[in-house]
Amino acid sequence: MQMPPDHAYPTHWEADVVLRDGGTARIRPITPDDAERLVSFYEQVSDESKYYRFFAPYPRLSDRDVHRFTHHDYIDRVGLAATVGGEFIATVRYDRIDERGLPAKNPDDDQAEVAFLVQDAHQGRGVASALLEHIAAVARERGIRRFAAEVLPANTKMIKVFTDAGYTQKRTFADGVVRLELDLEPTEQSMAVMRGREQRAEARSVQRLLAPGSVAVIGTGRAPGGLGRTALRNILDAGFTGRVHAVNHAFPEGVRHLEPEGVPAARTLREIPEPVDLAVIAVPAAGVPDVVRDCGEHGLQGVLVLSSGYAEAGAEGRERQRALLRQVRSYGMRLIGPNAFGLLNTAPDVRLNASLAPRMPGAGRIGLFTQSGAIGIALLSGLHARGPGDGGIAGISTFVSTGNRADVSGNDLLQFWYDDPHTDVAILYLESIGNPRKFARLARRTAAVKPVVVAKGGRHHGTAPLGHAVPTVRVPDSTVAALMRQAGVIRVDTVTELIDAGLLLASQPLPAGPRVAILGNSESLALLAYDACLTEGLRPRRPHVLPSAATPEDFRAALAEALAGDGWDAVVVTAIPWVGEEGAASSGGSEGAALADALRAAVAADPGKPVTVVHLAMDDLAETLAAPPGPHDPHVPQEPTAPAQRPTPERPPAPPGPPAPGYAPDRAPAPEARQAAAPETPARPRPVHIPAYPAAERAVRALAEAVRYAAWRRSAAEPGRVPEYDDIQEAAAGVDIERLLDRLTGDVAPGRSVALPPADAEALLARYGIHTRPSLPAPDPDAAVRAAARLGYPVALKTTAPHLRHRADLGGVRLDIASEAELRRTYAELTDFLGSPEELRPVVQSMVPRGVDTVVRAAIDPAAGAVLSFGLAGAPSQLLGDIAHRLIPATDREVTEQIRSIRSAPLLFGWRGSQPVDTAALEELLLRVSRLVDDHPEVVAVDLEPVVVAPHGLAVLSASVRLARPPATTDLGPRRLPVY
């Protein structure tokens, strides 16, 4: 296909999207090569849909129509198609028009007429809504600001697509036609609509994988053992409630069942007469493409690829992995893997263990995601050891281990867990983050309703596993951790800490504050817990030490008293085997079980505060506290107590919007649909569990994470705001940026940034109310004297050479120069000591009121997104790394916390009798910088140093700005699946 350079095929418009029912489609520009596809597509559209599109009977497309609908200039005329299996299922096009509705001749015309056509079999899947998001983004890129659409009143589905999009719109009716005009500038409502659709679609796509009606294991060995036969055995042993098929092209002809398992057997998927939802693929990598083709033609919803030999095996394997992903998505399926460990769902109406884990874990409230199979094994084993069995403290709801994570990722699981009623805590072990901005957004939203606990491997540059395509990390890991905490993520370092924090959060209410009561029968162990609390920033009271021979009843009474008191937000119980009357220590056996019953009785009577136990040599205590309740357990509350429904002060209101839909056409009912159809049964009471730890430090660290998370929840329930400033000139700044990019980036490689000349940087910042102190060049003493006369004495003489910039300690900055003679003398000293004027590049600047020197920066980091940074200038930030970071856009509350979070913050607030400085002005400056970077993605770096904050006001003494063409797609654009 040949096109003029100006009409080059826009590859960056291609995107894979998840539709409303969880299936996927590919959106791409229409080309002349699509003529046959377009005709075939049109033939499958009903006469009614054709009438709605053309306002008259239109049984077939003429050759002229086909040419017009397949030939575009990708500027004034654009067509996009949604495809599945390479065939069109829907199209959309726009044509630029003038104010009279005629084809535009002026490139400045900013209105276009838009029209859709969706194949009847795919209507109701959200295809048109997805196409509208993408065609609107294309139009904005081409300078179109408004869409016009004429729709017949009876075409209510298409009218709803437009009216539900969230754009500012105008609606009129004339000559029997509804005319809709949409302003394409994204609004808060349109973004919320898009994010809501994205969440429901992606959650549904994961739900279809986790709760299939039928599973085929492709590559099932003819003899016991091997990857496929093991996966099949695990599915059967778990008690999967759906249908299972064994598939292997090497099975003898005529074999209908695999023995001894007794499951239906087939040589290919084509021999299975019924729908199959999920394929577990365990064939060599070379054979996977043929299997995926069969899966797509059979209409499967997803594939789980256990096979290795992909990106982890090198460059050839990476290309094989990319081809696999393209093939899977071309059929509208989702992919887990390749090189995956598998997935689990413990729901009683599913019971799926499509993994290499030999044992089905107990059912519970924890959701697990890992990229590494080894870490997945460690997590499952660790949880099993802490509380085996359904209903135990360590039970899980769902588990997914994606291996190379070519498609389904932690982001997809966050979408699913967000409103999954069976999951109270989300635990993720990540080795890479493919879409950091989206991860931060989803984590923040999910953390507002349930805890998200993350451990990240590969924290240092170059340590990510093979097979993971990850962006380069510019900021240190400590910064990434701080930004995760800002999003409400509980960041831990080890697998053990993942389990420790997860158990406490899954079983205990959130603490209302940091006050901790400590009680137990060992003073030494209680003091260890006390010290650990202080180390973690908690506020413990002096331990209440019971006698060494304290009985379980003594513990119960002491715990009941602590829970009933108003002075404490959490309780740590410490226990060692007690000493009897004869002085002999007990073995901790039956006494541990008795103590566990006593503690559970106290908690059952007053369940409003978190309780954790530290024990030494009392394994029976831990096992009893974690075990599922017996059929007649007296310590079960009468009402269910899910963490998401606990009556705690920090609980925000339930998120708006309906849950993810549970309907999938031509498939077995989804779990929620099966539950809705079942007779109503009373809610099963939740058992009392208390997490137990063999070390005080581990227990207190988990409790401290819960305290910090609860504080974040309280603040998130009343979020700050991004202030509006009347003097910000956003549109004018956009014009300036486009002009500067055109002028400065002609010879710059795509993706590279350019530094603005100082005058242009100062002018751009001034558009956002950020004014820098003028500095005048001083290439010789006479020029310095003229500059000082223009600015007025006293002045400062500074070098701007890169190796001396901001280095007052090296003598490159001279202050309070009060006269011409002093200026000439200082100039001579500076050049004699440090070098020639050509090397030093000195400037003269007027003096500002004394204050505290600070630094304000903003940058686009590929691993963290847009980041706003603040610290004190000089040694605190450069030597000690005392810098606070926040994600952009930052709110007023966040910048207030940011300024106060650095260790050197007391210097701003009157340390040792000094005068406090104007932090309100500093907060406003941070907010203005945040607005600039958020409003204009072309601004990739802003550096203000130093910013002198005085008791009244502040002064920006130096500023630099870097610009770059924004990437074609970002998390701010229309929804799309990532490609690694």
C-alpha cells in the first residue's frame, strides 16, 4: 500500500481494547487494502442497522462507496475499524466540515461529522463507545474540537452512545433528525465515564478467566506426569465444578475418555461439540500458534500458556512472545503467560486450580498476584503454613501467577478485585510495572476500599527478569516506594512481610490511630514489642505485664479491659509458655489452645480493635488462632464482619457505579449469575481470627502498616483539591509550547527533550504565575556595572558555568554587593580565583530578602509518571537525599504534607528561634508547577533552584524548563491494552 508521506499510515492509532463483556477487539485505521473486509462486513449488517446509518434502504455498497470508505488522508477524513479475527465488526469515520456542514476547505475548520456502524451480532458489547473514545482522540490530534452527528430518533442505542460519553454536548431536533454536537475537550465526567467502562470491562475479562464454565487442557500427556497431565490432575483434585476436557493430537483415534481420570478426551478442540471457555496450554512453544488458532476459531475466552521458551529465552523468544500476544488478541481472547504458573479460584461454585500448585489452598479473603512462579509457590506455601483449610486466617479468594506477563497483569487483577465481594485484601508481588501511571491510578482507587499490599523485586536498574519489558527507572527505589504510599499502597520488601501484613489486614479491623496497648506474661518480650512500636512510629503505653503463671482467664480479662478502654487503638498480646507452681515451664501444647480460646472469646465480645499476638515456643497457640472454626465454635460473631464493612471511623463510602457485569453470551452463567439464581441463604458468620507472629518486630511492623494505611484512608475520604488560579493562561501557554517545539525540535530525535532558552523558560513559567528574578549577563566588569545600575544595588554576582552552578560553597556566588567599587573588586576576585569570564559566564541579579533556600522540581519519569519534588537546596537534598515526592496532579493537602515530610522541614518553621518562612507561598508555587506539568504533557521537566522562601513571600532565582513531543499514547488517552 503506497501513500504520500503526508498521509502515512498512523501506526500509533492502533490499539487493543477490552469490551464490555470482557472480550477484546483491535481498533485500527482503515486502509485501501480493507475493501473486501468492508464489503463482507456490510453484508452481515441487518437492513435496519443500514437504514439507521444512511437514513434510507441501502442494501449494498457501490464501488464508489467502498473507495470513499477505504481511502482516507488521515487528517480531514479518517476511518477506524474494530476487528476480531481480522474481520470488521464495527466502523467509525469522520469528515471535517465547515460551519455550513459542507466538506472543509480550510485546515483551520475544527468541526467534523461522525458516523458509526456496528454489526448486529456485536451490538451491546460497548464497541461503539470504545470507537468513540479513539476517534475523538484522533480528531483532537488533528485539530478537530467538535463532532456533529445526525441520528434518527428511533436509533436510541446510538443516541445513548453519544449522550453517555460525558462530553459537553448540544442536542437539537429538526426535519425528523436528532442533531448532536459534542465538544471533544475531555471533561471530568467524560474521564470518569471512560475509567468506569475500563474497570468494568477489564474486571469482566479477568472474571471470565477465573470462573470458566469449561476448561480444556491442551497437551495432556498420554502417560502420568508431564506439564499437561499435572495441570489436569490439579484441576480434577480441586473439585472444579465445570466441565474438563483433555486434548492431545497424539491421542489414538477413537479415544473418547482419558483414564484413569475419566474425563472426555479429544485430539483437537474441533472435536469438542460444546463451548470451551478457557484453554490451559502445555505444548512446546513451537506448537502454541496452531493451538491458539484452534482456540480462536472455537470461540474461547482466554488461554493460559504454561509453556516456556519465550522472552525469558532471549531475543528470538521475545519476538515469539510478541507474535503470540498479537495472535491471541486478534481472536478477542486474553492471555495469561506465557511461562505462567497458573491461576486458582477457591469460590465454592468454581473450585478451579488451573496451576502447577499440587494443593488447593483454603478459601479465604486474600487475593494474590505474582509474576514469578517461584514466589507464587512461596506465598501459597507460606499462607498454608499460617492457616490451612477453608475459612482459615490465611485462606485466599483468587490467585494468578502470570510468568512473563505478556497480557494479563497486576493492573487487570486490581480492576477485578476492586469490587470483588470475595476479596478483602489484594497482595501483589511485582517484578516490573508495565504501565506505572495506570498502576498508581488503579492502586489509589482500590486502596480506597480495601488494602493493597505490594512487594517489588528488581528494584534496582538492570535487575528485572528476562521476559519483562520495563521502562527505565530514573528515580531511586525509595522514591518509588514513597509514591506508592501516596497512592495508598502498602509497600513491603519481602515475601514474609507480604504474608505478615496480609494476614493482619484480612483478619482485623483497621486501627483508629497509633496508640497501642501491650500485655503479656513476659516483661522481656513485652519490652521488645514496646521498642518495636517506637521504632515504627507508634505510640505504645507501658506494657501491662501479667504474672508468669497467668492463666488463660487472666489473659482474657486483661485483653477485654484493653479492648474496652478508650485510650488505645490496637492491642499486642505477648505470650510465652507459663511457669507452673512447681517452677516448670509448660510445653505450650494444650495450654496454647486454651489461651487461643480465651483470646478469641475476648475479641468476639469486643471486635472493634485490631489484636495481634507475639508468641515464643507456643506453636499450638498460633495454629488454633489461625484455624477454621469448628461446627459449634462459640467464638463466632452473630453478624458477618468483613474488613470492607467494619464500623471503623476511616471507612469511606462505597464506590459509585454498578459492579462489573456478569453476563457472557453463549457461556455458562458467571458465578454472580449462579449465585443470583440460587435460593437465598443467610450470610455465614465470619470467624474470629487473630494473627500470631514468632517475633515482636514482625507483628509490630504489620500493625504499623495497618496504622499508616488507616490514616491514608481517613485522608483519602476527604481528598484535597487542585486549586484554580485566575491568572493562569493555559491556552496561551499551549500556543507558546507548540511554537517552541516547532522551533527547537527540528533536528532532535523523536522522544528526546530540549532545554528552553532562559528567556523562553521564564516567559512560559510566567503564564502560570511563576515569576523568576531577572538576571543580566556580565561578560566583563563594565557590563556587570551597567547591569547593577539597571537592577539597583545591592546585587549578587553569580557564575552560571555548569560545574559551578548553585555551588556557593566553591565561591561562585557573591552576595550583598553594595557599590560599583565593590562590584569591580568582587568581579576581579571571582575571575582570578575561578577562571575567565568566558568559562564562568557570570550574571548579575538583584538581592532578595533573606530566607531558606529550597528547590522545586517536576519531571516525567517513565517508572513513576509525573512527579513533583521538593527539598532544601544544597546539602540536605544533594548529600542526604532529603527530598519529598508527590504524584502530579498534586492537591493542596498533598503539597502541605509534602513540605512537612522532609527531615529538614523544621528549618522552615522557626527552628531554634529563627523566623518561620512563608510556607503558604511555597505551597502555592508547588501547586502552580504541578498544574503546568499536568496541563501540558509536553513539559517534561521543570527545575526551580534556588527558591528563597522569606518570612513574607518567596523569590525564584533560577529556572529551567525542558520540552518534548508527548508520546502518541498515554494513560490519559483512550483506554487500550498495553503491548510489551
